[in-house]
Amino acid sequence: MNEPIPVHRVTEQGTVKLMPDVDRERAWLLTVDGAPQSYVDLDAPEYLEFEYARRLGHVLDTVAEPGRPLDVLHLGGGALTLPRYVAATRPGSRQDVVEFDRLLLDLVAGHLPLPADAPIALHAADAREWLAEAPADSADVLVADVFGGSRVPAHLTSAGYAEEVARVLRADGVYLANLADAAPFAFLRSQLATFAARFAELLLIAEPAVLRGRRFGNAVLVAAHRPLDAGALARRTAADAFPARVEHGAALRRFIGDARPVRDEDAVPSPEPPDGAFGIG
């Protein structure tokens, strides 16, 4: 009689569903128009189900010594999976979450409440506009996981956006972005070139099959002004249940090739995923 039931809402993004996981008592899957967006276990917020989320989690684990609180800005809310993860693994972290879809934010916050003792502020706003008003040197980590439907919006792909990211991050801050592409990787290469023009250090984390051009998939871009522990990340991602590869240095420069930074006037959204790329049936 007390089993959780699915919740359906129509928001600015489309038809949103919160569906309980039959195998985990207080775990939920968030989908938008049938595409999985987020997964969260309220009893185990440190558990990350999706492959890309696990890779973002590996980076978050290595940007500072274990347990150290961080100031984190999240662009994109979803089911608030990563803010919950940071609150669990780095207690005391101050976090801001910016989500364009207010109805989605209200739905998630209402049905999947955040820990009462976690300093997490939710903001219903456009990510680029909110970033432009954010204080300089105010974030240790900036996580971008923004999709309009199934595509990264164009205004979050340009050199002007990268400049705002660099302004908001502290000198030793780290930028993480969840992106998606397929061979010949015109979008992904352009994003790497855009952030290479502003940041000294870059990493790319993706499944080998994606990097080999065998399928469309997610890739995590990491950028910073300081050296990043590529070795630690490579060990973590290789040992994961969903192994991934870390590209950096000369190999990453070869991958970028002749791609150029994206001007605001030339910015385009990430490519449309092929049918069934991220569906759940």
C-alpha cells in the first residue's frame, strides 16, 4: 500500500516523469520525453547510476583532498543527483544549482527533497544569464550538465561562455561539462578548442567505443588552470563498472586537430542524438 508511484508532469522541457526503481527502495529515475536524464537514490546519494554521472563523480573526488568542503556551482539541475553526491561526500560544501525549468525544479524538490542540513540553493534561471551575474572568483568547481531536450544549448558552447566560466572560477578552480557527440566529433572538438583557448589544462573522459567513433555517447570535458591528476582519474575510470578512457596532453591535442574556438555568433547546439541513443524503451 505504501509503494511509490510514478509522477508525471508537463514542463517547459516536455513530459517529465519520476519513476521509482523497483530494485532500490527510495531510488528514482527522471526522464524527459522518454529520455533518461537523472537517477538518484535518496538513501544512498553517493551512488551514481549513470555512466556520465560516475565520471563526473570521479573528477569531483579528485579535485581536492577527500572530504574537503567546496563551493560548487551546478548549471543544470535534473534530479539534483550531483549536488546530493557532493553534500554526501564533501559535507559542508556550499552549492548553487541553476535550472531553467522552474516546474521541473519544483517537481524534483517537492518529491525528492534535499537533505535539510545541506547548504544547497536552487535558482530557476537561464544558466548563461545567471553565470553573467555571478561573483568573480566565487566557485571552486563549476559543473555544466545542461540539455535543452537532448542537446546542449548553443549559448553554452561559445568562447564568451568560456570567458564567464573562467571569471567565476577561482584560480585553482575546475570546470566539468557533460557533452555528447559522435564521429567525426565536430562539436566535441570545437568545445575542446574553445576551452583550450582559455584554460591551460584539459582532460577528456569517454567510453573507448565512443572515442573510436563506434557510437554516439557522452564525454566529460574537464578544464583548469592548474595540473589535473590524469593518472588518478585514469585509474578510477578504468576500474569503474563502466570503464572509460582519459585523454590528455599530446593525444588530446591530436584529437582537437584544426578545430577552432567557437564565436558567440557561430555557436550551435550539440548534435541531435540518433533515435534510441539514450532511450529506455
